[in-house]
Amino acid sequence: MGGDPVVSESLCKELQKKFFQQRCELGRVGRRNMNRRLNLDIPQNNTFLLPRDILAAADHLIGMKFGMGTLDDMNHLKNKRIRSVADLLQDQLGLALVRLENMVRGTICGAIKHKLIPTPQNLVTSTPLTTTYESFFGLHPLSQVLDRTNPLTQIVHGRKSSYLGPGGLTGRTASFRIRDIHPSHYGRICPIDTSEGINVGLIGSLAIHAKIGYWGSLESPFYEISERSKKVRMLYLSPSKDEYYMVAAGNSLALNRGIQEEQVVPTRYRQEFLTVEWEQVHLRSIFPFQYFSIGASLIPFIEHNDANRALMSSNMQRQAVPLSRSEKCIVGTGLERQVALDSGVPAIAEHEGKVIYTYTDKIVLSGNGDTLNIPLVIYQRSNKNTCMHQNPQVRRGKCIKKGQILADGAATVGGELALGKNVLVAYMPWEGYNSEDAVLISERLVYGDIYTSFHIRKYEIQTHVTSNGPERITNEIPHLEAHLLRNLDKNGIVRLGSWVKTGDILVGKLTPQMAKESSYAPEDRLLRAILGIQVSTSKETCLKLPIGGRGRVIDVRWIQKKGGSSYNPETIRVYISQKREIKVGDKVAGRHGNKGIVSKILPRQDMPYLQDGRPVDMVFNPLGVPSRMNVGQIFECSLGLAGGLLDRHYRIAPFDERYEQEASRKLVFSELYEASKQTANPWVFEPEYPGKSRIFDGRTGDPFEQP
């Protein structure tokens, strides 16, 4: 090393002290990346920083000064890796072992000091391990309770990726470049589905076919295009590999039906998007939804929507409450069945067999000489207070195959995800009641239980031992009116099946307390003076139904902990099912980011009606479409109208314009035209105004003006 020998020697000592005496560990991933970036051949099992690494890094930086080599892109996924839950648990195990070591050392030192012989039970305890993991699952910023609002929420919540947490970024310090999408996210992280607000771009969602590779990198599948072999081979490529290939979206019909690919196609190469001939393409995507997350891939006609509205839609689908009577969507994307199956909500047959009995709480199968009991979920409360329930879908004596749907769960129909309802909507102003994203609805949605849901609330009370004695559960509560205690049994707990309202007693409880001398009755003072009896009074501390609560009691659980004391604390939980209809102030939303608040509920006879006399169910504001640029809702409504008249269901793949110009519009108009012919209603499809129809005022019978 040239220069001043004193400075050089001190620099070497500083490097030796800083990096090599303490043995800085790189890990397997760090050693692999260091070898690849600096062209080293150090063995993979040598996971510590070596002088060769420092020398090669300095040599590389000097070469960059003279135009040799490039800087790393910090936001490229090849320079990032996923820290799984297993990695975090491994760190916690190391921390727990360090705490256990310190505890053992302290115990041994104390035993030596007091000349005691410690037993193995006193020496090694599970306390450091349990406390470490309890604090990890309870206090870690990334530890969350699984959101079980609906089946989609359950599966999406587990596929999140986050920059936040210990050792990561914060919402206030993260730059815009980190939040923005990157070409390496293609097929790995969804460019649409992220959280709204301060954490936008920092919390992402895995793409639908992405998987985590051996080195912790996100891998995406592609089909290899080979002129020699006609067999289609699928490859999973990491972000560092696929940028050396020409990757095209391709035509999915070319695989399924042998249709010729286009001569010139858009491709991705080295983080740039080019247009090349098909013969130069190396890889092609395997699925039109490959780039999107599960939430975004459930949006039909997503290519006609603004990305901001698609983001809102993928977030709002997770807020959908399971309805009492679910309904399969007329217009979908084809992924509804797979999402429902992966969520684990429907009951699925694991073996072939024959149905012997079907009960409300179980299904009995016989197969291979064995009898199987498949339990079903019956009115179970989720952690979001929604109702989880399974309905049997097979009859007695029916033979079933492995993988067949036995019972539908909440928000599933026939094994498909069903978050909403198919209703007739109109885009028109109505007396100003649907301005500014307000929604006008028909009373049919209320009285027909179209948007009715069940919610289960849990109410809990505990008994304790006070300084004046133990609390007790009883149905004899003084100074309370009889109608408040009408639902209690002899033990003082509400009966199953009782209908309760605000203020009703669910559990009767008395807490003993000492009264003041002046508040004693004369006979109490006499007993105390003659016999020395300490008179105590009790205070009413019953569990009452709070304001706004009403419903039917569906379950009561009396839990008593085992212990050596004469009095064991008790916990009583009461579960109440509440039926909720749609009302003014509720939020409704579509799959295109079109959300609104119910402003008025009109009688059916006052709602606008079509030319065949059918009243519409909802009235949306037409001004909410052009400025938001979510035109996909117009395609869905028109195709849904045709499907409702023809009794058909449609499953639409995205980006169908790659097959033909205006493919979505042609599909919708052709189905409307067929519906008008089969129903003999020419107003369904008018060539001059396709997709539009004259609507009449339900109050007067006059047609609305259509300027």
C-alpha cells in the first residue's frame, strides 16, 4: 500500500480491528451475492467477511471511477430478499437461548455463593423461551391477528410483504423511489394492490403465481419458447435472471387453441419495454393475471379502469361483509373458485366415498370400509364479529369424489367466492339524492333480505375475590325490576335462545361491600351490638347489554380455571347473534372502486322502472364515472344485464384487446343484442344508443328526460 507508511499502517490496524477481529458474518445469502457481484470464488460455506472481499470491493470502486462497471440499483428485487416468519422466529430463538444462558449463569453463581447444589429443574426452565415468544407474538410491530372478515381477506392477509418493522423503513422516512413500482416487480409484486395512506407502496401484495425461492428471492413462472422442442417447459426465474431474457406477454389462445402468435409483440428486456418480432422472444407469461395480486385479479375489465380505482377496489373487497344469502356473480374473472378453495372456508372431501348422513353440524361419509365424520362450522364468531357458517351441499346416498365441495361457507356459493349481490342498477340523477357519491336504493333490498348480514358479538364477565369476600353469580338481584331479569335461569345466566335488548341483564352478579355505620338499618345495628355480627351489603355488578345491542343468545360458556385455592375465578361468555339490514348511512361499493353511502330508501313503486315494468334496485350518479375513469363498471353492468336476461354467467380474462380491437365492447354489445332477440325486447339493445334505455318515473309514470 503506497502513501505515508504511518497512515497506511494505522489504516490496516483499523480495518483489522473493525472487520476481521470480530468476524463480521455475511450469511449464506451475503456470501453468494458478494461472490457474484465481485467475481470471487470463495466457498459458500465461508460466511464471514475476508480481506479478499474488502480488496475486491475497493478494486471495483476504483474501476467505476474510470468508467468500468455500474452501480447497483437499490430498488431492484435482486438486491432484496424476503425475511420470512421462520427467519424472525429463528432470531427470537437465538435471543431466548442468550437469556437462558444468562439465567443459568446467574443460578450457578448464586448456588456457589450460598453453597447449594442446584437441581436440573431449577437450573434450566422454560421461562426465557415462553416470555420471548409471548412478547414476539404479542408486541412485535409485524405481528397481526388474521383478518377473517370474509374468505378473500383470510387468504390476502397472509400474502402481504412489508418494508416496515424493526430494521426496516417507516412511513415518514421512506422516499418516493422506494414506494414506486419497479420493472423487477413484474410477476412478483402486484403493481396495484397496496395500502392507502402514509404506507402506500411500503406494504405490497404478492402476485398470484409468485413464490419464494431458496435464497429468499421472489420467483415468477414463465414458459420457455423453444424452436426445437414442441413441449412447453415452465421455468421459475429469480429477479437476477429474467432480465437477460426477452419476456413477452404472449397470446393465451395460442397455447390452448393453436392460434398463430402476432409477428410483432411488446416485450420486456433489461428493465426496458421494447417491441420486437416474435422469433426473438425467449420467454412468455403463463397467465393474463400473472402480474396482479388475488384482490386485483377478481376485478373484471380491470384494463378499462384507472389504477387508483383498481387499488381502492382490491382494498374494499376485503371489507365486504358475508351476507345471509350469498349469490354467485354473473360477471367474474374465473378465479373465484380457486380463491374460495384456497381460503379453506368451504368443506372439501379429502377421500372418495358415499354420503351416509347429512346433519347441520356434520357430514358422515363411508369410503374404503371406514366411516368418516366431517364436522361443520355452525354460527361461529370471527375476530371481526362476522358470522362463519357452513351449509351442506350434498344429499344422502350421493357418491362423491376427492376434492368435491361438501359444504359452502360464508360468502361462497357452489365453491365460488360470492361477496356481493346481482342487482339492477341505473346511472341517472334522482332529485339530488345521489349527488356526491350518494346512492339511492329500493326498499326491496331491505324487506327481501338482499343485503342482510348476521353479526355475532361476545360479551364477557369475570368473578373475583374481593377484600369483603368472593363475588357470586345469582338470579336474585335486589332493587332491579323483574322484566330486566326475565331471561335469567336459576344460576343467574341468560337462557339460550332468549331475545335480549339494550339494558337487559345477561349475567346476574353481586359484589360484597362494607356499608357505613350510618347506613345500617336499626335491626342490623342491634345484631352487631348483641352478637358482634359484621353485616355486609352487596352491590349489583351485573353484565348488561350495552346501548345499541340487540339479538338472540346463541351460546353461553361458563369457564372455571383449575387451581388449588378454595375459590377459583370464573369467566362467563355470552354470544349474541344480531341481524342487520341495509340502512341509510351504510357504505356500498362495486368492484371498480365505485363506492357510495346510502342516502335514501325509496318504496318500490317510487323507484324508476324499465320499459318492461321492472323497478331498479339502485341509482348511481353518472358523474362518478368520467372523472374517476373506471369505465369497467359500465361494461360489467351492461354484460350483467344481458346475463340476467339470458341466464348466463361470464368469466372475463383481462387485456382481451390483445386479441382484437374493441374486444370488450364487441362482447358486451353482442350479448345485449342476443338478449334483445331472445326476450323480444328491442329496448335492451338500441343500435343508436347501445347500452342505454329509456327509464320511467315510478311516481308519475312519465319518462325521464334524456338530453
